[in-house]
Amino acid sequence: MAQLILESLPVDARLVRVHVSGDFFVESYFLAWMMVAVARPETVFYAYTKSVNLWVLNRSKVPGNFKLTASFGGRWDHLIREYGLKSATVVFSVEQAETLGLAIDHDDSLAYGQDKSFALLLHGTQPKDSVAAKALSALKAQGHKGYSRKERKAEPITA
């Protein structure tokens, strides 16, 4: 599996986001990506994951050029705090991020560029008339446009 991934990546890739949607679905797939990162030390790989159990189980196999960020909202959330894993917390406002003492990542640079937990402003589609939908409308009124490729500092290759 790792060889197939390696063969599909451009040889000059310097930044690779693993999954735009989706996750590490089994341990062998998780480990394949770790092998790819070891084979490509000049490339920074990064991923958001709710498969925190796989990360914890294999944390000694995660190379320094693979930046994982735990996403809250999964069945393994308790492991995030228990192991002090870097995480992303979705917040409904800039003020909420400030209250939590979290910097907001607007362009993925905190995901791939450092090892501290951070916040993401609410994004995506929200249920009509929900608290989240109202918060998203307020963010848009303040000028937040979401997380488009145009707003990123570096253009990662998405695998």
C-alpha cells in the first residue's frame, strides 16, 4: 500500500495534506502513510483525524515530518486529552477561540507548521435554523469566507 501511495505522489511535493475528507480507516492504511513519510523526509505530510486510537497505538511510528491533528467529535475523544495530543477545536466565534486560549488556523499553517492545539472557525453546511447556522451567518457577516484554497499560504497536494 505504501508503495502505491509513493508512486502516486509527485516527486517534488513538499507539502501534502492527507485527506480533504475521510480518515485513516484501518491500522495498515495508517502505517502505510507513516512509511511514506519516512521514505520522503523532505516532504511535510499533515492530516486531521478522528482515528485517534490508531495514532495512540502507533505514536512511536509517527515521523517528525508527519503532522497529525486530532479532530474532536469521534468515539476516541477521551484519548486526545489523556495523551495530550495536538487537536483542532471548532469554535463558533473569534471570541470563543480567545476564551479557550487557542489561535485560529485560517489557512492550515497551524496544522502543518507547529505542534500546538488550535481552533478552526465553524465552516461547512449547518442544519437550517440551528445555533451553528446562526453562528456561521454571524461569521460570514464579519467577513469570514470559510476555508477555500485561495486563502491558504501554501498550496498542499491533497492525497
